[in-house]
Amino acid sequence: MGQQGEYTFLIDEETQSTRIDSVLSLLLSETSRSYIQKLIEGGHLLVNDQPCFSKKYRVSAGDKVAISIPEPEVLAVEPENIPLDIIYEDEDVLVVNKPRGMVVHPAAGNYTGTLVNAILYHCKGRLSSINGVIRPGIVHRIDKDTSGLLMVAKNNRAHESLSGQLAAHTITRKYTALVYNNFNEDEGTVDAPLGRDPRNRLRRAVTKENSKRAVTHWRVIERFGRYTLIEAQLETGRTHQIRVHMAYIKHPLVGDMLYGPKKQELFRDGQLLHAGVLGFVHPTTGQYMEFSAPLPGEFEKVLEKLRGDKS
């Protein structure tokens, strides 16, 4: 699903004085900054109900910002020869370690360079068709700036099996995250329903209105004083679930400018969140399989710096 539609935001004090294209690329995280700039130049942006054509406009607190993203043209998604880090593959499933910064499927402003373009090339088009031409084989997704393991279905029977396991909450999904602040406990559970943020429809929030049950189990891996490395295990899999739940309990993810501090000192290129463990029952053999992927280099570098500061 892309981000086409009408979006309205109220600028808060934390965001003021930031360029409008930067603000919108943060809020519209699945839409590229270059495409947002084209929309601004094309007259799709209103600031305080007046057209704004400058991508360099710096927002003020209280500004009402409205942008319209047109429906994408119906395009054939092209296979692209993009290197993939394949953890496992057979006739039914593919397990891929997605790098941070790669969008999972095409959407407004991101029609190429996505994981779908890459797997179409790798699998020569032999993927499940349940999710349509934009998302062939995609059973679940992780955010653009989250790295780690994704399962891909190579046929419809496998897709139905894997999506059924997701719905039944029987798939193992463990993430490693670096969050702000120290914890009093060593482990815990956040059981708080998630829905769209009524003040910003691109954000999710803990809310009782039009929400779904969301449960995240967490445990401390390593403490760094101001920061903590945790493992977060999903019981449910809502959009931005770990990011919202951790922010809700006052432990936002480092690098997460949507739910955490706008000024990030340690890491500025997106949330430090890695889908490191993925386990499921194989659609054909019925055997439980579990896979793991190491932390990416940029995540490890941040941890090395913190360990050096601690010693």
C-alpha cells in the first residue's frame, strides 16, 4: 500500500524552523524526498491553506501543512538485478536479510530499487500473486529504515500458510533495538492497543479509538546508562509497533525521528532496529524453522562506541 491521499499536519515547536521537504519526508516515511520535492513544485502543497511551491520553506510552530499525493500510475513492476542477502531458499519460501534504507515494495516515489524489484529478478517472477502486482510474494513487511529478516512466499499455497501463521501469532519475530534511557526491570511486556494517531494519520499511537490489540515483550540485553540495548519480541505485528510501544513507555528508539527526539546525537539515519530472528512452520514439510541475521555494521559501530565510552 502506498501513501497516496490527502494528508494534513500541524507543526509543533520541536519541528519548527525545519525545511518543509525534510519535515514531509520524515512524516511520509515510505515516500522519497525527491518525489516530495516534485509534488511541492507541482502545486500539491498548501501551508495555512495557501499554495507553497518552495521546498526550502522553513515551517513555523502552528503551521497547517496539507499535501496531496496522487494515485500512482498502474505500472508493471520491473525485475531489477539488485544483490540480495538470502538466508534460506527452497521451492516455497525465501528468507531475505533486508538492508536498512531499502523499501519493501513499490509506492509513490519509490517504483524502483525495492525488495520486490530484487526478488522478482531473483525468482524470475515465480512468486505468490495473493497481494497483487505491487507486492508479489510479500507476506509481511518491515519499515524502510529497519533492517533484518523477511519471509517471501513463492506460491499461493505457501503464502496462505505463512499469512495464517501470522494471523494466529505463531511466527517468531525477535528484534534488537537500541533505546533511550535505562530500565528499572530486566524484562517486561507492553500490552497497549494501537491505531492511527488522531493528530497525524501517518503516525500510529496508543489509543482506544479504532485500534487493534498490540503486545510487545522486551528484555534487556546490555545497559549503557543513557541508552539500553533490548530484544523485543512481537506477539502481534502492527505497523510501527515496537517504535510506538517503546516511545509510549518513555524508551524511544535511537535514530527514530518520528517517535523519538527530533535532535538525534548518536545516530541520525533512522531507527536502530533489526529483525534478527524469524521462525515459522514450513508450509510443505510442517517442520519449524528458525533463522537469524547478525546486526548490520552501522548498528555494531554505535554499540562499539557506547562500549568504549563505558570502559
